[in-house]
Amino acid sequence: MLSTRKKVERALAEGVLIDITYESAKRVVTERGVLPECVWEEDGREYCLGFCTLRNAERTFRLDRIKEISH
């Protein structure tokens, strides 16, 4: 099974939208479509910057808060 990071990186390389279930810092769970733009690690955490279809804006997502992912 691929890790969340590998799935996001594959979507980034293919230029495709991913569907995620995301849990915010306040523990609010949402379903979102995200078009990944980049992935990086900072202070031991992994992040994805991407265009979020729910908010219609660019957003940063912590990969450990992505509960489900598909594309």
C-alpha cells in the first residue's frame, strides 16, 4: 500500500485532482478535492500545498491529517 505522501506525489506528477478526507487542527473533518502543487517536509512534518476545490483557493495540508485519499 502506498503512503499518503507517495499518493500525493503521484497525483502531483500526473497533474490530477485527489479527493481527500481531511481533519483540521480543530478536529473538523471535511471532504475536499485538491490539486497538489508541491510536497515538502519541515520540522519533521510533511505538507502539501495545493488548490482546494472546497475553498476555491490555495491551501496547505499536513499529510498526517489526511485520513483518506483517492484519485
